[in-house]
Amino acid sequence: MIIIALIPLALKGVAYRPIGAGALLGRNLLVYGLGGIIVPFVGIKIIDLAISALGLV
């Protein structure tokens, strides 16, 4: 069902923006590097604090 719902989005595509390779690399490193490395650790810490606060440990 989710794949079927995403078909119109895939057919629409994304707007092309001409930008330099350096700017594109910097943006991708910020988005994917930060989201893939740092954010999971922060999320795990928040879950750990919530479990500790609820006294489940």
C-alpha cells in the first residue's frame, strides 16, 4: 500500500537545481552524515533517559 501511495511522488520527481559539486557535497554530508551518525546516538540517549526516569531499569 505504501509503494502504491508513493508512485505519484516518484512520477512527479524533484526540481533540478544547478549547484556546484562542492556545495552539493557539503549539503549531502550535513544531511546524511549528521542524520546517519550523530542523530541515532542522541535518540538512544533520549530513550535511555526516558527509561531511567520511568524507573524501568
